[in-house]
Amino acid sequence: PPPPPCTARGTGRGGVTGAVSTARCHAGGLRGPGDGARVVGTLRARAAAADGVEPERLAGFAGEHALALVCPTYAGGAPPKNMAWFCRWLEEAAIDERVSGDLLSGVWASVFAVGDLTYGGDFCAAGKALAAHLAALGARPLAP
């Protein structure tokens, strides 16, 4: 049977606690039916704030970890402060000729973009950019 729908709610204050509970909830759902489930079903989920993750270590996730990122968008299309360095590193790596375009080729990744419709053209912009940078570095989509 399919996993139950995720009912996690954020703190409403842009806090890490809400993002972590949402990430855990969605990571648990990845163990349900579908292509991603075959990959993730044997993996253990761990939630962490982006400012606690070293982006250069992501290539080490290949074959062992799946990356599920929750990325809210703030005014102007910016990621939250605790994700700024992580997002900037991936953006720069994606266009840096010295970085291999298949750096993340063995990594399964998915981005859950969160936004506010009042941002217009910037709706979910940070999450969309993050997903594009992961793809440019060769990460394989875990879920659309």
C-alpha cells in the first residue's frame, strides 16, 4: 500500500525544526512504491540543516545515500540564510569548468521547493535553482 500522506507542518517562523520534520516525513514516504523506493528502500534517512552539510562531500553519497532537500524561497528568490552557502557552492560548482559535470552522477536527489505565490516570478525560485544545479552536476532525480 502507498505510504500515508505527509502531514508535517513547519514552525511558521522559517525555523530548522519545521524543515527537519518535513524532511523526515517526506524521507519516510520515499520508502513507498515507485522507482525511488527501489533505491531508497534500503537506505536510512537522516535529517540535517543545510548549514551543517559540507557540499563537497555530496559526491561521497553515491550509491549509499539519497539526498532529499527542502528549500524554501524568500523574497527576491533567495534561499534561507542557513542554505545560502550550500546553494551558492552548488551554483558555482555547476558553472565551474574545473568541476566535473558528473560529480554527482551516482547521487539520487530530489528538491521539495517551498514558496509563496505572492512572490510571482520568484515562486519557488530557490528550490528550482537548487534542482537545476544538482542536475547540472549529474545528480539523478529521485522524484520529480
